[in-house]
Amino acid sequence: MVAIKRGVEAEDLYQLKSVVNPQFSPDGQSFVYVQTTIDQETDEYQAHLFYQTLESSCKPDQWTFGKGRNYTPRWSPEGTQVGFVSNRSGKNQLYVLSVKGGEARQITFLPSGASNPVWSPDGTKLAFTTSLTPDQTFFDKEEEKKQEKLVPLEVTKMKYKSDAEGFWQGHYKQIAMVDVKTGELTQLTTGNYDVSLYGWSPDGKILAVGADATDEDDLSFNQDVYLLDIDRKELTPVTDGTGYFGNASWSQDGKYLAMFGHQREFENATHPKIWLYEAATKTLSCLTPEWEGLAGDYMVGDFHQGAASPGLLWTSDSKGFYFIGTDHGSTNIYFGDISGEIHPVYVGEQHVYGLSVHSDSQKALATLSKPDQIGDIYLLSLADNRTIEKLTNVNELALNELILSKPETFEFKGANGWDVQGWLMKPAHFEEGEKYPLILEIHGGPHAMYGNTYMNEFQILAGKGYAVLCVNPRGSHGYGQEFVNAVRGDYGNGDYQDIMLAVDYVLDQYDFIDETRLGVTGGSYGGFMTNWIVGHTNRFKAAVTQRSISNWISFYGVSDIGYYFSEWQIGADLSDMETLWRHSPLAYIKNVETPLLILHSEKDYRCPIEQAEQLFIALKRLGKETKFVRFPEENHELSRSGKPSLRKDRLNYIVDWFEAHI
């Protein structure tokens, strides 16, 4: 008897596993990666390092154990040790682990913690990032005690809070290094600005770093790449203060430094290009001035924990590099050379969210996800665009009892006749001849992209019997610079039309959708658009708005990005409240007839909770049907990396609201 599979449920968060950050050993014969699970008893994430050889008969060995998170593994140059970050002591610190086995050895003991380990070419030191106040070297115990005291917060600058890090306490990220054997620490940078760490030059004398060293950082949104001379502790600029540059990496011969960057031609909607610095001539040039592609991973996801961009991965002959690029709902692997030629080398309808390359063998390790494949590590041949082997199968047991719906992609004509891409996911137990309700999902950003990746929320809705529609309206990444820039100054117009035309298209093309049973939801910009939709049409029976924007006037002053994001995206500041109000969903609150569930995190500094409070009170005062759910201690990232039980609650609130109203 064949067991009937069931749809995904919110509670499955506790059994599904995430794999990220595969790293080839220097000899290309083995790899290490990070696997994240959730401890249901403690309601905490646990991330551990796993090791595996490329021999098909070999199974992974777990290298770290216990509670806590271990991540960012980095092989030493000779391949005998792995450095990584762990919070097992209560704060992120650096550890090293011998490939031969044994206990991991802690090598930093900083009250401020340590992150982003980078090995020196000779394997004797690790550079890393830590946080310091300008008048300090490394923290002492007295400073640690000061951090624990409850004191007033003095605010003198506009960039005083961050959704990711909370309120600014006067600390800046600085670069230091530690001797792996002795533990001796050396501070390499100081100053009233944050410094990012990228890579060590092959001769071991220079670190590539990034910083915005301007005196007026409230009004500066640039970042430059610098060369940090380790002996003299001096910074030499590579870029000229005209844009945003980062993710720099050295060629194997040390002649070049490649990086992502742009000159903010379209503010935060600007496509990053690939730039090349030639060390001998000290010249910087853009390698891809005409390339319409998008370097980096801009896929929207809600499941994988700790995935990070690998940047530009140089070949051993220093003539080119591999990188992840975003295009039409997929992320794939591309190759570029120092002459500026760019071409895809591994493509498909997929999400490549991690990459490690062994240049000599032209093989790659990639973490791949698809809508009906949660995510695993694959061995690829870059020479012939071929998958050699699936190396992990971390969710095999869970998937034996779960059914995942595979969406169909389509293209339609949006506003102004522009081509727009969307996806329609059938209910998990779809039957021909039946009619099904539809949920429209709208992504945040707005400069992001839905596409060919696993979305836990979508699968849960499909498992409950809903068709799920998602679409990339103007403003989305992956379709060229003009398309992504088109939403700026036009919120609620062309983007709204694109989204509603997508609904019209699927109702016309798919006869299994019940047009009388439609729902809509989205978060951040998607929450703004959900609020906008219910104020401009009554065709949806229910809506769920998440971490949303309702009032651009107040958003200007309360969001961690409000004052500049509003100017960039809406094209107005507080001297033009008429424009800010015209684009605010709250201005159309009297038109709302759709039952609206409002979900918001208490410590969301990106879209502060007052946006939800205003919306809720305005609706209740007018006698509209609404409910407001506040998630304690969570920020803007609740749906992706929040406390597991609250992530589960959020998913159940969404399902229950639609179940009750559609």
C-alpha cells in the first residue's frame, strides 16, 4: 500500500534542514559545509559543520556538536585546518579545527566577538572583524561591564539605528588579526567608520577592505575599496568615492583585484557591475559597462539559514573568475575574464545560493534549490554545464511524507506593454475539474526577485488547498536596469497595474481558479502593496499585510532608512508631504472593504511597528474588519530567521485568516 503524502505545514519547520556555504578543500578532494536545524525543545537554531569527501560511497561526518551555531568555515591554505565562527561560548568567536580530528580550539576571546575569518596565505594568521569604539583597542572587562548597564542613549546622527543590529552604541567594525598558534592579537584599523574585510593578497602583505570614510556619513551612501598595508597599517584607496564598491577578491597572481560596484546612477536600484583594479598601473576600470546582467544573488527566500554571496572566485591562471548572477527568476553560474567577456557556464530554472570552485579540475560545489527541491549540495562540471552528482540529501526522510507543488512559469503583458514574469503553483493535491481559491504573493524590496527556489510559505498554502500566484512587477531585479528602476517615483501605479494584470491573466488562462475566492499577502514593499491593493479594489476576499508601510510621512522619520529611502523611491521629503501622502495607503483607508490581518514585529526598525498601529487604528475607527498581531522581540527578518516558534505562529496566522475568510 502506497502512503499518501501530505502537504507542508508550519510545524514542519522543526524537521526540515538547511544546508549552506559549501567550501572545497584546497586539493579539491573533499568539502565542508554548514547544516542548520531547529531544536524544538529549546526553540533555537543549531548550525554545525559537516565534512564529506567526493567519493560517492562516503557519507558526511559531523564535525561540531552541542548547542549553538557554528558557521563561516574556511580552509587553511595547506588544507590541514578549518577556521570558523561559533557562538558556543555565548558570543561569536573564532575557532580552528584540525582535519585529523579532536576538539575545536578557541583562538579569540573578545567581549565584542569576532566574525568573518580570512586566512593569511602562509596559514599562520586569521584576519577578522570586531567592534570597537574609536578611543579603544581591544575591549577590557570594564568596558564589557559598561555595555551591560542600562544607560540613556544619546543620539547625534540620523543613522543611529539598524534593523539588523539595533541602536548604535558608538562602536565601529574594525579589522584585526590573530596568530593561530599563539593567540597574539593585532589591531589593523581604527577610525570613526566601519571597515569590511574582503581578502588577503597572495604575498600576505595587503588586505583588501571596504569603508565609507567620509566625515558626514548621515548623507553618504558610498563605500570604497582600500588596500590595507598590514605592516604600516595604512589605507590606500582603490576607488574614488563616487559609488558603492565591495566584495573585492584578489587574483591568484596578485596582479588584479576584482569587485562588484556601481556609481549610484539609480540610487539603490542601480545594477552592480564588475570592476577590475590592476595593481601594477593602479588603474580601475569597469569590465561590464554594457552588460545587462545582474551580478549577485537577488532571489527572495524564506528558508535557508546563513547563505552568503561567494563574490568573485578567480581561476588558478588569474585570467578569469566565476560568480553567481541573477536573471529572469533564476540565479546561475557565470564566467568572466579580464577582458570583460561574460557568459553563463551553468544554467537552469534554479536558485544557486552558494558556490565554491576548484579551478584546476573545473569543478564546482553549488547549493541548489528549486520550488519543489528544498536545497542540497551538488558537484558540477563547469566545462560542460553538467551536474555530476548530488552530494547531500538532508531532507530525504521528511520528503518521504511531504508533497511539494511545482509551479508553472508564464509571461504576460504588464502595464505599458512590458513583458512581466510570474509563477502559478497548483494546490498540493490538485484534481482536474475542481475549483480552487488563489492567494497572490507580493515580494518585498521592491528591488528583489521571486523565482525558481523553495518557498516554505508558498508550499504551506499549496498544502492547504490554495493555488499560489507570485509575480515580478516593475521594480524587480533580473530583467534589466530600466525595468528595476521603473518603480521609483511611481509606487502604486505601474507596479500595481502589473500585479493586477497578472491576476487577470491567470484567471483567463487557468480555469481551475475560483475568481470569487481570492486572497493577497506580502511583506515590506509587499505589505505596502497589499495595503495599496485593498484601498483600490474589492476583488480580494481577504488580505494579510506583513511588516508593511502605510504612511510615507511618518516612515520618513521613524525607519532606519526612512529619510533617504523615501527620497530615492518616492521622490519626496517632508517639504513635499502632498506627494508622500498621495503614495500612502493610509490615505485610501475609507475605501477598504477587504478583511485585513496585520502582522508586525515589535522591534522592526526597517518598517517600524507604528506603521501597523496607524493602519489598525484607522481601520477599527471606521468599523472595518481587521486584526493586529504583534510579534515580541522580532525585527524585519521574522519570516526568514526569526525565533522558530514565532515563525511557525506567523505562518499559522496567515493560513487561519485565509481559511476563515475565503
